[in-house]
Amino acid sequence: VLIPLLGLGLAVYFYSGPGNFSEEMLRGKRVIVTGASSGIGEQMAYHLARMGAHVLLTARTEAKLQKVVDKCLDLGAASARYVSGSMESTAFAEEVVKEAEITWGGLDMLILNHIGHSFFDFFNGDVDHVRKLMETNFLSYVAMTVSALPMLKESEGSIVVVSSISGKVASPFTAPYSATKFALEGFFSSLRHEFIIENVNVSITLCILGYINTENAVRTVSHVIKGAPAPKEECALEIIRSGALRQRELHYPASIVTPTVLLRDFAPDFLDGLVRSNLRVENIKRA
Ligand code: NDP
């Protein structure tokens, strides 16, 4: 009885957070969104545009970014532009932040959302792949944060880190990806402490997402995961909302993520069994 009650209480806390959200909070704000050419990042760009924010979008595929920028301008963005390149390189990560500095002379919100391609399969021992994914999914987040911090301190802005339930609870077939997401929690939670100790008024919001219906996610995992994915449009809005409210953590969808996180500490073996039973393991073809 206690666990669901506690879960409900925490879900309400994480979901609603302090204060009330108004879309006006984003009007005129200068926001970088990474991984904005598709999926949740693309949807965040559209919400921000509709709210009247300035957006700087990034990913590798220029043609897709151009289309997203055009749509953002149609939706009412205060301004919209893109920089294309790969986050495998920390130099590129820094270049994106530099672009914001040159264009806007400041920054209010940094939304770190991109991920490099990985496999949904048994770990094949490819250490280079783990290193590359760490660079793309983790190190570039660190590099962008370091470069953006002077501007974020000035604006008393926000860092929004898009993570996953795989960064709280490991499941099979995601070893490299899961490692990068666990790393994000360790790094950004430590940094949050230091901000508080040093009175740095920059918020850090960690977004713990369950299965979301982006094209890439559905293509990669739908043959194995039994549950239905949650909508990317609503997910994107919740991420922006939690960042604007300076919440510590977002759980989306809360009905799945919050109980899972709670069970991790109360009943880890039971949870691991549940995780495996939610997968059609027979659909993973062993190499
Ligand atoms: P998508 O695969 O739809 O989008 C990934 C984005 O990252 C694209 O814009 C892609 O653009 C960009 N990208 C890929 N490789 C690189 C690279 N090397 N350098 C720079 N950009 C790159 O992802 P989702 O929208 O599904 O996921 C967004 C976030 O949500 C991620 O952090 C993910 O971990 C998290 N999440 C998603 C879940 C889901 O079920 N969808 C579940 C849990 C968490 P391009 O290819 O043009 O570079």
C-alpha cells in the first residue's frame, strides 16, 4: 500500500513541481535545442517557436534542420536558425554555444537532447562504440554546459538534460546507451550541488523519459518492447515546462517512470524480472 502511495506523491511532486507554468515564460527567451532535426527535439523547437522564443537548433542533417527552422518561423518564433555538425566532436559542441553568443549575446536555456546511433541488441564487445557514444551522448553535453555557463550565470538561466529511464534502471540490450545516460545523472547531479554551494542561480532539470513514439525509437525497439509509446508532442511540452519551472527532475510518462524508479531501490530483483518480462526477447536475433 505504501509504495503506490509514495509513488503517487512523488509523481505529483515531480510532475507539477513548484509554481505555475505559463507559455509566456518562454516569450523572447534565447534557447538552444540539440538533436532538433527529428523526434522530441523537433517537437520542442515547434513548441518554443509557438511560445515566441528565439531558437538555435542543431543536429547533423542540414536539410532537415532547414525545414524545422522554416516551420518555426511560420509558427511565430522570435528568431530561428541552425548550425549543423556532429556532437562526436566537443569542438563542434563549443561552436554551437559560440554561435548563440555571437547571435544573441546571451542564453537563457540550454536543452541537451541529441543522441548518437546505438544498437538495441546484446552487447557485442565493441569498446570503440561505447567510447564514441560516450563522446556524443555525454561529453558533448559537458562541453556545451562548460561553454554556456558564463551566459547562463548572467541570465540566471536553465540547463535541461534529456535522459531516460535507461539512465536510472538498466534493461538488457542497451548497455552502451544506458552507460551514457547514467553518466549524465552523476555529472549533472554533482554540478547541481556545486551551483547551490556557490550560489549559482542556474537550474538543472534532468528529464527521465519512458518509451516515446519518435520514428527512430519505434523503428529500433517496437518489435521488442511490449508497451505502447507515449506521444512525442506532449513529451516535448513537458520537458520545456519542467525546464521553465526549474524542476529538479521530470518523469514522463510519470505513471510508468515514477513507480519504476521507486521499485529500483525497494525491490531491485523484482523490478529486473518485470523489465525482462516486458520485452519480447525472442525477437532479438543473436549475431
Ligand atoms: P531521435 O533519434 O528522433 O533524434 C535524435 C536527434 O539527434 C536527431 O535530431 C539527430 O539528427 C541528432 N543526432 C544524431 N546523431 C548525432 C550526432 N552525432 N551529432 C549531433 N546530433 C546527432 O531521438 P528521440 O527524439 O527519440 O530522443 C531524444 C532524446 O530523448 C534522447 O536524449 C533520448 O535518449 C531521449 N529518450 C527518448 C526515448 C524514446 O523512446 N524516444 C526514451 C527515453 C529517452 P541527425 O541525425 O540529423 O544528426
